[in-house]
Amino acid sequence: MRFVALRRTRPYVRPYVGQLLTMVAAALAGLGAATVIPLVTKAVIDGPIARAQRPGVWALAGLALGLGAIEAGAACFRRRVMANAALGMETAMRNDFYAHLQRLPVSFHDGWQSGQLLSRATTDISTIRRFVGFGLVFLIVNSATFVVIVSLLATLYWPLAVLVAFSALPIVVLSHQFERRYMAVSRQVQDQTGDLATFVEETATGIRIIKAFGGRRLVGDGFARQANRLRRTSLERVRLLGVFWSAIELVPNLTLAAVLLAGAFAVGSGSLTVGGLVAFVSLVLMLVWPVDALGWIIATAQEAETAAARIYEVLDEVPVIADRPGARDLIECEGRLRLENVHFAFPGTSRAVLRGVDLDLAPGETIALVGMSGSGKTTLVSLVPRLYDVSAGRITLDGHDVRDLSLASLRRHVGVAFEDSTLFSASVRENLLLGWPDASAHDIDEAIETAQAGFVHDLPWGLETRVGEQGLTLSGGQRQRLALARAIIGRPRLLILDDPLSALDVHTEAIVEASLSRQLRDTTTLVVVHRPSTVALAHRVALLERGRISAVGSHHELLERVPSYRAILAEGVHEEGRVA
């Protein structure tokens, strides 16, 4: 068996090598005690029983009882050590996997289904743990069991020992044929499990839409199709495993029948004593479980190999957005932002979204970014905190290319509020402190007041109220105001607002804008605008068309001289009228 992917988990196994060796030693100690018991049985039958010496029977029976106690104690100790080592390795691997997911760029997560990542972080890592903590240990112990018992059998009666040894050949052939087919089916089951997890996660998140459109039967049919597909593949895996196990179990039973038949002739001819035959059969019976377990061990090994391959598909992804060698921390920030000939195309595509964007924001200035849907506004503002990196050109903050700054210090000075105001299934306070865990109570109160999010004090438990998954217990406007408060709680020097007030009514929007202008007058702000009323936040307006900044000026200047700007605002006025 070649375990290319599984061998790569050795860094996680290495800290627990001592415990794994202790497990093996305990298992071998139990094996040693267990293998002596049949020899004690032989001594009892051929000695005290044959000679009718009752005192000798009690002495040997006490020895057998003591050996049984040693075997049971070794098994208990092995399981305790095994659980600690296996779970420790699993925890370390899962922590590293999750940390790596956090380091990977947004472009990676754009292309991966969340259910596939979830199944890798849970089911696949647990599969590796089961093999390393149990299967691998038993593979070593069972191999040692076979060697030890065959050696003992050779001392009892070597012709039968040769017969038992050769019984391993069909097992090797069957195992080789099984593992190639089982690995492919096992990988298919794991991939389909990830697809099903994705489907459940998406339908759970979108349950309001499903109910609103009466789509229960539609999504139910979709779930049934995926579940049935997984069932069929799982049954194919079970069928393969069942055939293999049946064939494997047949080998020791046929071997035992042959041993009994040949052993009876050996006893009849005087080549073997009755006690020797009993001991021989007892030792052969000790090989039944290791042979039966071989099917389980090989199956878990193949599952662990495919699980490791799936894990390293993610771990091998290089975080392309990371600190460069020698990246510096930006301690003090004035907030001067420049975009210089910025080009951008999403990874894996050739179509440019941005083509030579130039824009200059002075410290404390607010610029509104206006453009038709699909013009690249959200993409442009996502480049500033390095959610994506520019394909060409550069973005500077206080004269420093943002790629030369450490991500931690860059994002410490940049606050972001998106139109899609994602909240987490946590308390209001925990959501607010996501980026600034050390913010004071005064900072929290000030951010809430600025964002006009005072409604949080009326929630059942105030700031400690849990908002539910995705914040769906709140209205869209409430979620946006909390997301805005989260962005400004650390008083960042540069604020990125991607139409963060779109869910607010015009009256509330005006109050929030006035509060932002008053509280953040020293903060440089780049705000994406979809509604004309939001332009009131800006000192200047930049018009983005076909991936380029086509005009920059005040609102009134662009109204007078740029027809496309007037058309965009007219469409916005129409939308506001329909909302009102």
C-alpha cells in the first residue's frame, strides 16, 4: 500500500510518537500474556490432568488468571493512551486546517463550496485520526501477533506451522485487489458527502427564500437526489467491503479446519500430544481476529489516504495575499490613499474588471464612487484592504504600497462596511468587537450612536443578545447599522463603505450621514454610492465606467458636464421613489 498523502501527516503524528510507542508496547505486553495462556493450557492438560495431580491444576489456573488480568490491564491502559494521542493529533490538525482557511484569500473561498470545506474540517480529519490512532497501531500489533504466534506454532509442531504461515498468501492477494477499487469508491463517497453538506448549508441559510417562494418540494427533491446518490455510492462501498471481509474471514476458518484435521492425525500417530493440539488450536484461534480485523484496517487506511489527499488539496493552496518578506507595520496613519494605474482581473480569468484606475484621496477627504451595476465599484474598494491584490499598478497608503505593509497593520487602519452586512451567530457585543476586541465601553457607545444603532439597547438582553445565524433576527436596516458601527468602532484612519446604507429609509439615512460627517470628519472615506442621497457624504465624486475613472469632481460639476452621471443618478432617484 502506498500512502503518499497520509505520509504527509507525520508532522502531526511526531509529537505523539512516544505515546504511540507506549500504546504498541502495552498492546505487545497484552499479546505476550495472551499467547502464554495456551501454553499454560497445554501444561495443565499434559501435566496435572494427565497425572491426576490436583494441586498442580490450581497453581497453573492461578497463573492463567494472572496472565488474563495482565492482558485486560494492558488493553485498558492502551485505550487511555490511544485516546489522548489520537484526539490530540486530530485537534492539532483541525486547528492548522482552520487557521490556513483564514489565511487563504477571498478568491479561494469564492471558488470552493462551504460544505466541501466543512466535511474536510470534520469528517476527513476524524477519519485520519481513526486510522493513525487505531488502525495503524493494530496493523503493527496484528503483524507482530502473526509473527509471534507462527513462531510459537513452529515450536509446537512445525508442519502445521508451515500450513498456517502459507495461509497468509491468499490474504495478500485479496488485499491488493481490494485496496485499488475501494480507494476510488471511498473518495467518491467523501466528495458526495461534501456536496450534500453544501446543499444542506445553503438551504438552511436561505430558508426564508425557500419558504417565501414555496420551494420546499423543489429543494426537498434536490436533497433526495443527492442523498440517494450518496446512498448508492455508500452501498457500493459496503458491497466491496462485505465481499472482501467475507473472503478474508473464510481463510482462517479453512485454515482452522485443516489444522484440526491434520492435528488429529498427528495426535493419533504420536507426533503431537493432546495438550499440544489444544494449545495449537488455541493459538490459531488467536489469529482469527487479527485476520478479520485486516479488512477493517485496510478499509480505514484507504479512507484515511483519500481523506488526507482531500485535506492537503486545501493545505497545499498558497495564501497569495500574505505579508511579503520584510513587510513593515504602519504605526501612524494620516489616511492619504492613492490608486495608481490599477488593473485587476479575477484569478483564472482574462477579462479585466479594472483598467488603469487612478484616484487620489487626501487625508480626511470623502470621495463617492459612482457607476452602473457591474462597473467594478465593489471590486475596486475590495483592493484597498487587500481582499484581492491588484493585477497591475499599485495602491498606496501614506505613500506605502499596501502590499509592502503587514496585513495586520493595514487592516488595523482600514475599516470596512459592505452592503451585504454579514453578522455572526453571536452576541451584539461580539459582532461589534470583531476587529477591535480591546475597544472600550465608550468606544462601543460612540460607534452605536454614530451608526444610529441605538435599537440594540431595546433588545431582550441588550448588547449580550445573540442575533442568530447571519443576523436574521434583525431587519436589513438594523444589520447594516450594526455592520457600520463595527467598521467605525476603532476610529480607522481610512474607511471603506460599500453602499452600507442601502437598506435604510431616506430619513434614517440622512441622520446616519450627518452623524458620520460629524464624527468622522478626520477620516478618509471611500464610499460606493448607488443612491443619490448618499452623495451628500462626499466632498468629491468619482465616476467609474467600463473599469476606468472617467470623471472626478464635485456633485454639481458632474451633473453639469457628464451626461452619464446624470443618467445614473436619475435611475437612482427612480429607485428611491419606488422604495418610498
